[in-house]
Amino acid sequence: MSPDNFYYLNRSECTVIEDQPDDEAFDRLVKAMDIVGISKEEQEAIFNIVAAVLHLGNIRFTEGKKEDAIVTHFPPEISKLLGIEVKALEKTFLSRTVVAGRETLQTPLNAAQAANARDSFTMLLYSKVFDWMVHRINLS
């Protein structure tokens, strides 16, 4: 897939770096990960999470009958990449759960709030991978 196929990438006007073939850059990245001791299994997990982050941005929402959000597009790759059921992720983005004492209240989100929940989840996921990589690099 092209960078233009991903919402989080195509918002930028720079999806190609001149004189920097993607395959060569990827080979350098893998070599650097090998050098700092990131195992092949860890590399695969990192690449899966980064791929999931890109696909998460392509989840689309619209307003339902009662102004609650409904999912209009959910890339199937996300579930496989993260090992999370589609319905569980959709529920995470479509409603807010508040626990007060012994009571639990679920409130539906509108499309803008659902997109914000998606973006917040994606930022958290990416941040955790980034922090983990910095920690691993500092250990080497």
C-alpha cells in the first residue's frame, strides 16, 4: 500500500523522501534494530503495531439516527495485527464508560467524539511503542 492510502500519512504533503528508497531505509532500520539487540520477534511486534496505527486512522465514523456514532469503515487488518476482536475495538470507540461506585454507565459518542477516541487510542499505542524502543536503545 502507498502512504497515500493511510489517513494519518496523507494529511502531510510529504509522503516520499527524495533519493531515499523505502526498501533501503527499511533495511537500515532492521539492521539498526539488530545492532541494539531487538529480537526478530520484537521487531515483528513493533511492525505489527505500527501497521495497526496506520490502519486505525482509516476507521471511519458517521452519525447514526440519534446522533450516536456508527462505524462506516473498519479495516479488517487491525484485529489481526493487534489480536483484538473487531467488536471490542468498535465498542471502545463508540461509547464512554463511567464507573461511579457500584454503577456503570455507558454513554454513546457522536462521530467527532468517536474519531477523537480512535485518535487518542492510536496516540497511546504509538507512544508506548516509542517509549519501549527508547528504553531498549538506552539499555544497549
